[in-house]
Amino acid sequence: MSPALAGVLQLTALTAALALAYRPLGDYMAAVYHSPKHLRIEKVIYRCIGANADAEMRWPAYLRGVLAFSAAGVLFLYLLQRLQGGLPLSLGFASISPDQAFNTAASFVTNTNWQSYSGEQAMGHVVQTAGLAVQNFVSAATGMAVAVALVRGFARSRTGDLGNFWADLVRGTIRVLVPIAVLGALVLVACGAVQNFSGIHEVGQFMGGSQQTNGGAVASQEVIKELGTNGGGYFNANSAHPFENPSAFSNLFEIFLILVIPFALTRTFGKLVGNVKQGYAILATMGVIWLGFTALMMWSEFAHGGPALQAAGAAMEGKETRFGVGASSIFSVATTLTSTGAVDAFHSSFTAFGGGIQLLGMMLGELAPGGVGSGLYGMLVMATIAVFLAGLMVGRTPEYLGKKIGTREIKLAACYLLITPTLVLGFAAASMVLPDALGSMLNTKALGAGSHGFSEVLYAYTSGANNNGSAFAGLNANTPWYNTTIGLAMLLGRFLPMVFVLALAGSLAEQQPVPQTAGTLRTEKPLFAGLLVGTILIITGLTYFPALALGPLAEGLS
């Protein structure tokens, strides 16, 4: 069997598995967020945190809950890292420096999981499990809660109420993420992933000598890392490490975990607004972009342009022989079109055009299917923009799901779109003129030389501001400048968009639905899905094309 055929068969199997899970998981999540009842364990949690889970919240109160909970998470994780040297099960590792502790705390709380450290050489078991793994759950649940709040904004009328953040947070964690993570961890352990609290061991090598290695609660963290579209690896090699991702089957299973909730949430959206066809339209938009990007990536990598790659017979440099070009291409597209950031190959080693596809996937806004929760609310904001553009073309007041898209709504949507490009391009431009920042480019002959060096910097801020967390890895980001600025990009790129999403949800929830007429744009039809795809690609292209032309496009054409 040829490698290309193997890649196509894996993509087919993955698509079939996602299709089988789509309806039951989507319906289940709709029931979870719509249920008026609380589980006993949930009631205990509400009492412990002093929350009234039955109280409805308008958007300012919902936002305060999101920000207060996330701020507490940043502070706790920062202190845990700063105190690591005195904690049990620290494996002898020292406390983390202030700038790196801030960067890591911001990273995991924002669902980014950017890592400027080697996990097995820096973090002990307590920080990994009580700090990083916990944030993998609750940061994902926070994104799902904000998405559900926006959906309620479309579904409700003349109330302004968006539900209760604490109830949505706890339900998303207890009823959705934890059960799937337990089952997924068992699958990974059966595949050979490590799950223990062992210390550091000296391990002999085949060619002589030895190296140090340590275990940990790897399988349990690996599953929520993928399921919650987090991406932070227990080991520096991330999902290319055999302790995290032992086989070709576990690799395909991890890709499935990355994609299953973001895709299924479109079904949840359709159920909650009372029209599953609306969910199918959003699903079709996500699916077209995902399959298109995957096909482009596989073509780029199998074409292995360049004399060295052609002589080798494939673009295998930087890829695991356990997975090959096909599976690595599928994984890289899944992780950059979502906010996961996990890697099973060295992204910097992909072909120039392959690296450009990864960058473009993040620049789309990570909405095809996007992160857990963030993908859905990002796509709904884009749908709002598309409806507005359609209204301009036909001279009619735009409506989406029975709600008018007026001046207030389109301003909020536009602010949402402008935040991330401002952060990415602003910080990247500053880094290209600062000598210390330029000195972090490790694989250039001179400071700032080469389009690939620029791509490394652009990738770092694109990854941080879009809450992805992957890296080209040829950039030394463990410096005060990059730790601080990427940390700020992650925080602002996560929470400023949530402000506008929740404000938009509140504005929609206050409206009285307008009746559908013969002139109403049918947003459940393929025509609207095509319009939405075009809107996403055009907006992204107009925003980022000059930067892409200086980076991966210039490198690929040189």
C-alpha cells in the first residue's frame, strides 16, 4: 500500500468515526445544557463555591463569572509553579522563574497550552496533575459555556438572560469532559501510554550510554489535552513521544478526540435553537474547510518539493516513522484548525507551503471546527458577518435565526474580528525590530535573516493570540520578551473576544424574533454555507496575505 493511499484511508476512517459520534454526542450535550436538574455532586460543588446555579445571568454577570474564575486560575497556577521546589513529588525540579510561570499560567488558563519549557525536565507530578491537567478540563468547559451562552442569545427572546455560568462550567466538566476522558484514558493505556507516578530513571541505550526518563499520569493528561483542544504535552516531544502516543491507532484516536466535540457542538447548536438544519449548515462549512485544508496539506507534503526531499523520496524529516507523512498531515491540520496545538511532528520541518497551511489554519480564527466552544462561537460570529454582507447585497435588513443584525450587533462582531490580527501583527512587527527578539531565531545565519525566521515569529504570535499553542520550534521563546508578550497575547486573545461574544449574546437575547418571510435569507441552505466559507477565506486573506507573502510564500517560491 502506498503512503498516500494509507493517508486517504485513515482520513476516511476518521470521517466515519466522527459521523457516528456526531448525533448522539451532540444530542447529549444539548440535553446537558438544557436540563433543569442538578446532579448530587454538582450540588456539592455549588455549595463549596457559594454559587446559586438556578439564578439567570445577563451578559455582564456571566462575563464577570468567566473573568473571575479565569483570574483565580491564573493566580493559583502561577503560585503552584513558583512553589514547586518545596512541593512533594517535584522530582527534584526547581521552582519556575517568574516570567515563565506567568507565561505557563496564562497559557493553560486560556486553553492555549503554549510551552516554553520541556515538560519532563521542568514540571513535577503535582504541577502536572493538580495544576496543568485541571486547567485542561476547566478552560475547555469555560469555552463551551461561552458558546452555549451565545446560542441561548439566539434562542431566547426579550429576556437578556444567558443562563448561569457556574452551572454551565460544572456541567460541561462533570457530565461531558470527565466521562469521555475516563474512557479515552483507558483506551490510551491499552495502547501503551504511560500512567504512573514514577520518579526519574536511568535507561540504557542500544548504542551504549544511558539517558534519564520519567513517567507520570500521562494517559489521563493526554486524553483531556486532545479532547479539550488544549495541546500541552507531558513531554517536550508532545504527541510524537511514544509514552504519549504509542502507535498509529492511538494517533488516529487522538485526532478523533481533537475533533469530536467541536464538530458535535454544531448538532447541539441546532437542537438548542430548535432547528437542526441550522446546525448542519455550520457543520458543512466547518467540514468543507477542514477537508480542503487536509487535502492541501497532504498534497504539499507528498509532493515533497525541493531536491533534498525528492532525493529522500518524501518529506519525512521531522516526522515520526510510526505515523508517516499522511497521518502527520492529518494531525497537523486538525491541531491548527482547532485551538489544540498538540503535535506529532516537527511543524517547522514541514514544507514551506505546508507550514503556510498551518499558519493559515490558525489565522482563520480556529473555527473549522475550532476549539471546544470557541470554534462554535467564532463560527457564529462569522455567520453574523456573512448575513450582514448578504443583506447589503440585496438591500434588506439582515436577520439570522429570527434576530435582526443591526448596528450594535455588527459593531460587536467587527470588534471580535479585529482583536486577534491586531495582537498577531502588532507583536510580530515589534519583534522584528528588537535585537533581543531577533536573536531568538536559532536557525538563521544572521539576525532576522530569511523568510523562515520571520515565519517562526509570525507563527508564535498567531499561535498565542489564537490560543493554539503549537510552535515552529526554531524560535527560542523562553526569554523575558517572548514569555511576557506571548502571555499577554494569549490572555487578550482569549478574553477580549469573549467580552464581545457575550455582549452580542445579550443583545440578541433582548430582541423579539421577527417572522420569516419570502425575502428572508435561508441560512440552513447550501448557498449560505458557501457564502460563509467565502466570507471566512476572504476576510482572512485580506487581513494576513501581506504577512504570509513575507513568510511561507516567499520561502516556498524561493
